[in-house]
Amino acid sequence: METKKNKIALEDEILRTVMAENGCTVHFGYAINHEGVYPVSEDSYDITAMTYNPKTKETFLLKEVKNVTKQEVGLEEILKYVNRHKEEYNSFTVIWRKKGEGKEEKSYFYCKDLFEALEKFYYNKNREDYIVFNTQMNPIA
């Protein structure tokens, strides 16, 4: 019988997987969604997983899950994304610079389309603080 992982174990597995892949840390946000899911009287959770890149000192949206009744269910969905993103999503590159800083940076995102890549890039940021020079879908291997 498979044992269910608890919240801390799931967070740890997500963090370790991302860290091994690209050196970024992952930070989680939990919000109660009072609109609920079925049944309507039950609250649900919205879970946000953000990456922090120590090289660029920037955060980006990794994955957001909405309306889950248990935090572990949402974390399982994020873990599934982390483990399968290269097979199930397209890879995008965003070339950017923060205004007032001289160095161009490249950030990579796995998502369904270019709009989602930009949403992940700009998540929780003031758009006026950044210059995006180029966005592109990377070749499919």
C-alpha cells in the first residue's frame, strides 16, 4: 500500500528536484479560497510555488494550483509538473534586464505558450521595472 506524503515531504521533494535541475530554491504560498469547491460550503486552497534564482536575485512563478481541498493534493500536482514539465510543455527563453542594471539575463520557462511564459516571468512584479528584449520558444528536442 502506497503511503501518502505529508506537506513538508512534498515541499522538500519539489525543492530538491528544482534545486538539482537549475540551482533555484522554491518557496510556497498558501491562501484559503473562501469561494470553495464542491460542496460549496467547504473552503479550498490556492497554492503558489515560486522559484528564487540566486544568480539573478529574482523570483518567478513555477506553478500555481487553485481550488484544492487539501494542500497535499495541490503539492502533488506541483510535483507532477516539476517531474514532467520537460515532456509535457514547451520550453521558452525570456531575455531581459531590470531597469537601472546593465546586465542582460536569460530565464527559461516550461509552459503551454508564450503568454504563460510571460505571466510566469512577470508574476508578482511591476512590469515597468523590466525590459524584455526577446522571447522565444526553444526548439523541440
